[in-house]
Amino acid sequence: MRANNFNKESDLWITIRSTTDYKHGDPSLLKMNRAHLFIEKPAMKVKIKDLTSKKILDVGCGSGEECTLLEKKGATDITGIDIAAKLIKEAQRCYPQHKFYTMNVKNMSFEDNTFDFVYSSLMMHYLKDWNNALKEINRVMKPGSTFLFSTLHPTRWSGERQGDTLLMGFQYPSKENKLKIFGDYLNKKAINDVGIRQINMTSYIRPLSDMFRELVKANFEVIDIYEPKATTETKIYDQGYHEINQRIPDFIIFEAKKK
Ligand SMILES: C[S@@+](CC[C@H](N)C(=O)[O-])C[C@H]1O[C@@H](n2cnc3c(N)ncnc32)[C@H](O)[C@@H]1O
């Protein structure tokens, strides 16, 4: 399975995720961590409510950095799972106060109705089919509890690349021109050019309506959909990156409740 490329490139991933000093850090590593630093993690932070006394599951936890974010919200009881054994080993080393297991989200060994809050950051787009994973996540959640997850935004990742330009739209046919269509939003697709090239992973992009329907089918009620902009701080790092991410969303965040 291609998810194991996170295992194969675990050292690189760990180095990227620990490059957080945007004023002095290595620019090429920062570029690979910038979407986490300036958009996705701050947005997840906005969405996480008080976690005091909650039993938390972090699905696709990688090397566990998000424990710090969850702890800031009051979490003391965190369980993380990831398919990449080397990342789990790193998480166990860095956050010995929490529990980490190598597991596939589609087949977890937890009892039914175990967790009060399930968190998942940027894992769902690696799954070709959401149905098994969502059913499994729903199974281990207590009724009424929340599943918060981020994934790639289908608008941003449905464009067609032409050199340095990303296009989505069309040109009407005329006497001079044939009809031209750029990009494809409505059809689910697999793409390989997202994120970190060395961690050669396939991401699956699906339209918003597919994601919504999958959640409902797996016994979730969608409470909120959040399309975050880049933080103001991003301007200091890269003005252009900030501007793009004020208008075109990289990510989408779902807050869903187990019925
Ligand atoms: C982009 S990384 C995000 C890691 C972490 N949440 C973070 O933001 O730092 C995606 C993670 O999902 C994990 N993953 C992919 N498919 C998985 C699956 N089927 N079950 C569990 N983890 C999976 C990968 O191994 C990888 O660590």
C-alpha cells in the first residue's frame, strides 16, 4: 500500500514537521511544512473545543506532533494510530505520556463506543474509499461525540496545471476557438502531485457532495464545514502564498457528530 511511503520516508517527514521557525528555518523544508504551519493547524486549533477529561483518538497521527495542540486544549488522554510503524515509534519516543499503535484506520482494535473525540489531520485523502474507514471511526466513537478532520479541498485540487498556471473553468466555443475545458471538479480522481514529492503518495480528490454523502451514510451528522484562509502571520513568511490562500482554499475541515 502506498501509505507506507510515509514509513519509508519517515526521517524526512519527521524533519519537515519539526521545521517550524519560519524566520530562520531551512527554506526548502519550510516550504514542505508551510500548509501545516500557516493554514491547516491554526484552523484545526480554532475548531477544537475544550478537551478536558475527554478520551481522544488521533487517526493518522504520524509522528505525534499534534499531541501538543491537543494538550493545549486540555487533553491528557490521547491515543494515536497510524499505518506507518516508524512514525508510531517516533511518537512513542516523543510523547511517552500518550498511547500510540500501528494500525490501519479501516480495522482498529478498539472496543465500540470508546472515544469522546476523534481527530484526524490530513489523512482522509489517502483513502480511495471512505466507507470502511468512516464506519470504523463511527464504531469506536461514543454516541453524540465529535469527529473533526481536515482533508484536501476539492476546488483547489481539481484544477488543470499548464506550466506554472492552475486552471479551472472553460472557454466557450466561437468562430475562432473550439470549446476548451480546464480541470474537473465533479469526478473523483487520483492525483500524485500534492505536497511532498519525495513521499510519493496518491491522493484521492472527491467533490464536496461525495464527502457529505459518505459521512451521512456512515451515521454522522455534519455540524460544520470550514474552509480556512491562511493566517495573517503568513504574510511575513510569503506574501504570495498568503494572497493565494485568501481566495483559493487548500483545505476543508469537517466537524461531524456520531448520531
Ligand atoms: C499527511 S500525514 C499527517 C500526519 C499528522 N496527522 C500530521 O498532520 O502531522 C498522513 C498520515 O496518514 C497516515 N495514513 C495514511 N493512510 C492510513 C491508514 N489507512 N490508516 C492509518 N493511517 C494512515 C500516513 O501514514 C501519515 O502518517
